[in-house]
Amino acid sequence: MSATKTQSNDTNTAKIACSDVHVFYADKEAIKGVDLNIKEKQVTALIGPSGCGKSTFLRCINRMNDTIDICRVTGNIQLDGQDIYAPEVNVVDLRADVGMVFQKPNPFPKSIFENVAYGPRIHGLASSKADMANIVEQSLIRAGLWEEVKDRLDQPGTGLSGGQQQRLCIARAIAVSPSVILMDEPCSALDPIATSIVEELIDELRQNYTIVIVTHSMQQAARVSQETAFFHLGEIVETGATEEIFTNPKDPRTESYITGRIG
Amino acid sequence: MTDMSNTPEGAARKKRTAKRYAAEKRFEYIGLAAVLSAALFLVILLWTIVGNALPALTYNYVKIPIDLTTEKLTAENAGSFDYRKIVRNGIYEAVPGVKGRKDRKKLRGLVSSGAAVELRSEVSENPQWIGTKQDIYLPLSDTADLYLKNLMGDITRPEAERKFSDIEIKWTDQLKEQGKIESRFNSIFFTHGASREPEMAGIWGAVVGSFLTLLVTLVLSVPVGVGAAIYLEEFAPKNKLTGFIEININNLAAVPSIVFGLLGLGFFLNGVYLGWFTLGGGFPRSAAITGGIVLALMTLPTVIIASRAAIKSVPPSIREAALGIGASKVQATFHHVLPLAMPGILTGTIIGMAGALGETAPLLLIGMVAFIVDIPGGFTEPATVLPVQIFMWADFPEIGFQQKTAAAILILLCFLIAMNAIAVWLRNKFERRW
């Protein structure tokens, strides 16, 4: 293990505790033993150059890697003290608790209402039609989209602009009331204005959710996150408070990346 | 930028550009020529088929006095009575003064041999006619009909070379002048089953047979084919076994259809004797159910391949979106992937069905080529299908069957166009943007 721990997180307060996580694509080792504690109701940014494994690691937390045939995960990831790779864990329930927002906005080709209502419906969260309408409204309000779409809930979600689509995807994720939201470069397909709206939203969501965000934008990590983990070649080089990492990096590789010499 | 056109390099470049544009134009014209020639052949094809088929849509009927006063005919036996003699006397009365056995036989032949059957069904429907005399229109013989439609060829040929003699021409002209011959819509063609007599032969038996057979094919091949495609695309592990299955499905799509006919004959009709019991066998010969199963086996690879392509073309982001909010794999597949793949699946299904509709070879082997007069009333009854009917009629020597063949082809084409129209409609209904 060459990862230099600059700050030892207290495992007891960690929402998600990962230790010695390895991910293999067939024979290729993409993640080489990662230890990371993610704090509750904080935004943790995973940064690093392309192909360093940050997205792969993110997808371990809600077991999205299970859908890739050749992908194999070893190690221990605990969510609220429960090993999520334990055989008794139902992956469907896990993904309801750990929501995900993807790089490219991917609303269902259905109405805006249906997009948000789908999750609660399959999990049986709404007891009546009015209840469902309420869940949809609350989710859209939290995602900051309600005012823009309240008059056209029956129109296709794919008809919205890119930034609106991404916020619709966030609304869809929070409709099933998760405790963690994973975001995989949520702004990389958006223009600067839409990006700033989504970033503000992320900051608000922090009050209720634990957020892990993968980003290749250093500025974004600096703006939205409290904690940062720097990935390089499948390993965590440095973790710590965002301010600390950006102003006073301990590892020379972190410094090189932040100042733009590698990546 | 400096003007290069006067330098040697500039001239060479100009030449290359001109050559490139010329090549582009050439390609455009070749493409246009290909499309136009294809369109021309299509027009010629349709022209000949429609031209040949149109005469089959009408038929000439002759009005003859029918005497239903005989005591032997009652309301009870109206449906089984032999009307041949009544028809015979009617035509003698309509063309009076014909003496001699030979001439009278010829005169009788002017009316269709199926006229008695037609009369029987008319009298059964109108029992109040029994005991009265009626003027009834009955179908002429096929030769007389062809003569009236000018389809007998050269009438000025020596009598011995014609199927329609001088005296028959005289009688027919005479009846025509008296206004006793009427050209009517050929309802016999659209309501009857097969017959050896061209004028009594109809397409309805084959239409019903095709419909029943295709229904069996559809019900079997779509659920199995789409199910197999979903399993292979979404659930099956990618290993050597599934790879082997995939290769086999692709190969099956290229197997000649007659081989499927042999399979039907060997397995469904005869069965495979395994020493102590027979596997398969016992399916009814010439029946829509057996034909449908064989065609379903033949269509399956097409449906599977098209459905897999359609499922594969659904963006993976949709699957991830569904899985990401905790949908199970089955939910993600049936709620999101399948609806988006539906247009492609439907197109593949219709292509498979259209292939099955036009298929002849495998059905010949399981006996659907049999000469079946009755309209099939169910899946297990002997039936034939449109392309087999066309094949059989094309083989018959009577000139009257030529128009029937063309008309049957036209109906087969209408069937195909209707199926395609349904496919387009369904596709537009299911098509959604994302």
C-alpha cells in the first residue's frame, strides 16, 4: 500500500467504510486496495486523472459493477456498519438506499411525472395516488425543478434541456428516499449555467444526504465538496478535507495533479 | 491566400477536384438507374398480375328457366336433391330446337357442371320457390366464360384446334343477344374452396388455411422468439455455451425451408421410434396446426435475431437508470428495455411472418398440398395455404386457371401489404423518442 493517509477518519462516524477494495476487469486490476471512509451528510469528491478508477470505485458502493459480467470486487464495503457485499444483502434494497446520478442525463422516455414516480412505485412507497403525487412534488422541489415543470408533468422527460434532465434524474434518485447519492461526473455533459445550478443543488442536498461525487473538474471539487479523495492509477494517493488537499497537499503527485502537471 | 491556379500544382489540384466531382456524379447516376430499373420491373410485374387477375373478378352467368314443380323435390330434401336434370331441361328450353344426342350434350356443357350445386344452395335459401318456375342465373362453363371475355385465343382458327366449337359460339352469341347472359362479380371465387372445375374453384379455402396457419405460427414464434432474445441478451451469461447457441441460431436462419418440412414430416407426423416408445408423431396431416408449428420453427431464428438486435440497440443508460433506482433486472427489462425495443421486434416479427406466409416448400412435405375442397373449419382440419394454392393452380392445364392463379397472387400480395400496414401502424404507435 503506497497510499499516504493524511488524515485518519474515525470509522465510527463514517457513513460508508471501505477497506482493501480491489476491482478486477477480467485479469486487469482496476482498483488496487482502496481504504476510504465517507462521512455522513458531507460531499466527498473523488478526483483524479482519466482511467484512475474513480468511477469504478463509485460503482462499487451501490454494486452497479455487478451488472458487468467480467467485473469482480473483493474487499469490504460497509454502509452503516453492514457489509453490502454480504450474501444476505438484497441489491435492489441497497440501490434504493444508495441512489445514483449518471454522467449523461438518462431520463426514461416517459412523462416527467412517470420518471419520478417509477422508483416509489416499484418499491411500493406510495399508498395512494395523492401520496404518489406528493412524493413526486417533494422530490422535484428538492431537486429544484418543480417551478420549471409543474405545469407540464405529463410531457416527456426527454424534452427537457440537459441541465433540467440531470435535475430530473436527481429528483428520480431522491424519490425513493435514499441516504446516499452517488454522482458520476453529473455536470460533464452540461453547460456552465446548468452546471452552477446543479452545483448549488448539490450543496443544498448535503443537509439530508451523504453525497459522493466523481468529478474531473478541480474547481468543481473545490466548490462543492468538504472531503476529497485523490485517485491515481487505481489507488488512493491522498484523502482529507478539501481545503487541506487543495491548499496543502502532502503527496507530490497530488500537488502535480492539482497544479495541472499530470492528468 | 495566393491564387494557385496558374502554378503546376494548382492545375493538378483542379484536375483532381474535377475528377472527384465526376466520380460523384457517376455514382449518383448509377444509383438512380438502379432504382429506376427496379421500379420499372415492379410496374411490369404488377401490370401483368393485375392484368391477368382482373378477368377473374367477374364471371358470366346465364339466365335459364328452372322448373321446380317436380313432386320429388320437397322442402326437406331441397338441400340434398340432385338438380342436374332440372338444369339440363332449363338449358334445353333456353336454346330451343337443338336435336340429336351429340349436340344436346354440347349444349348441356355450356352451363357449368357446378351449376346444379349452385342451384341447390339457391333453392335451399329460397324454399318458397319449390313448386314454381323461376328464371335463375347460373354460371356458364369456363370455356364459354373465356370466350365472352375474349380470352380463348384466336377464334378464327380451325374448329378442331379450339376448345370451343362453332355451334357453341353460335349458342353463346345467341344467348348474349337475347340479353340472357350477365357478367357478375365472381362471388364463387371469393367464397369457395378448391375445385377441379375452374369456374367452381375459389380462394377462400386457402385464405382461411393461411390465416389459421399463420395464427399458429404467430402464437408460437413470437413469445418463444422474443423470450429467447430477452434471455440471451439480458440474462444469459456470456460463455462458450451461449456462444454456441448463438452460432446455431444464426445458422438455423440460413437452413433451406424444405429441411424444416422434413423435420415436420419426420417428427410431428411420423414420430421418432426410440425402441420402446415413439417421440413426437400423431399430429394431423395437412392441418393448419402442423403447418403452423413447422413455419414457427422456421420463423423463430428470424424473430430471435431481429429481437436481439432491437434489444441491443436500446441505450445501456436506460438499463443503468432503472437499476440505479433499485429496479430488479426483470423490471428494468420489461418496464424499460422491452418497450423501447418493441418497434424493432415488431418489424422482425412481421418480416418473419411475411416469409412464413409466402412459404410453400415445407408445407408440401406435411401434406398441405392435398386437394382440399372444404373450407377448413379448425386447426386440425385438412387445409391448404395461398402459395400452395397458387402453385397447384399454376400447374393445372385449363386456361381458366390462369386468371385464378393471377388473382390468387394478387390476394397473397394484399395479405402481405395488410400485414406490413399493421406493422407500420404498430411501430408508429410504440415509437418514442429518447
